[in-house]
Amino acid sequence: MLFFCKIGVGSNSIMRFLTQKELREMFVKSWQRIEEKKEEINKINVFPVPDMDTGSNLAKTLEGIKKAIENKEFKDLSKVAVAALDGALNFAQGNAGVIYTGFLAGFLPNLNKNPVGPVRNFEGNQKKHSEKDEISNGVDAQKLALAFEKGAQRARESIQNPKEGTILDVVDAAAETFKKEAEKEDDIIKIFQKAIEKAKEALLATREKMEIFKKANVVDAGGLGFLM
């Protein structure tokens, strides 16, 4: 999602649980990134209205999330998720901001502090959670895959006339890839790498799917923001 590339993708570390620490960092760093690049996104904003404000709207939406979670204490990841969604709902602006907030409305409620089901070792049978796993107070790849699926559904439902060749394609590609990879891999970083790769392909494809993008020789601005 707009923040999923901020969890250390590209590092050599292994992440089997996403905790509130990573979730908070992702949102804050995503706001910083969009704030820095908002004019770049604005310049390619030609759909649905060429008002050159997609980057600014996404920055404002993320700023609302940042204000809701920054410098505050939370008991666990689920509480961060609730606060983040409230921030997005209160500050969402523009078409891209509404779609992104719709995604979060499906994604965030599906996060809770406990991993789902037994941990898989991918070498044979399932195994029980260890005490260390439970202390991690995070969510595993399977739970994240479900959250992505629900997020993609809500994103599409958030607008009256969803169009192919837009940010929705990018969201769908990320969600579908995450679900597929989570069936065989439990390292969240590796799964995100695959999801980002497919989402980038979907973003580039928007140029050919929408005539307005082809004429302007740009990709969908909202889709670009989602990946930044």
C-alpha cells in the first residue's frame, strides 16, 4: 500500500510478524515521502479531473494519520490501526485520498495483536506458536494477506464508478500477489518485495489502459502515490 514499501524491503533481515512499531513507522515515513514528492505526483494528475492535486490530497490524508498516531502510546497494533483509520477518515481529501482511505477501512480492521493460526515452518508440518511469537504482538503473513484482500475490496467499493487502469489496478495487483505469496512464504519482507514488483507492473500498465494517460504519456497519479 502507500506505506508497504517502508518496512525495510531490500534488507537482509527476516520479518515474520508486523508489529505496531513497524506499522507506525510506515505511516510516518510514507507521509514524509509523499510530502516530499507531492508536486511530482500533482504534475501527472490528469484523471478523473486534471486539477493537479492528487499528491497534495494524499499528503493531507497521511498527515491526518500521522497526527493520530505520532508521539502517542498504544497497547497493541490493533489500537494503532483504529487510530490510523480515524485519522484517515477525518482528513481524507480528493479521489485518491478517498480510495486510499477506503483501502485502509478494509485493511486495518483485519489487523489484531495475535497471529492467525499455527505458524508454518514451510518444511513440513505446522507448529504451535512459541512464547516469543506471542510476545511479538504482531500479525503474520496470512493475516496480512487477508487484510490486503479486504482492503482491495473496500477500495473498489469506495467510489461509485470504479475504473480499470487506475490506482485500483495497483491495489489489486498488490493484494493478489500478497495472497499468493503468503501461501508459500512466511517472511513478510520477501512477500512485500513480490507484491511491490507486481504493483509496479500494474502501475506501468495504466498508461496503456486509459487513453487519457496514453495521450499525456503518464501513469495514474493515485497509483504512483500508492507505491511511493
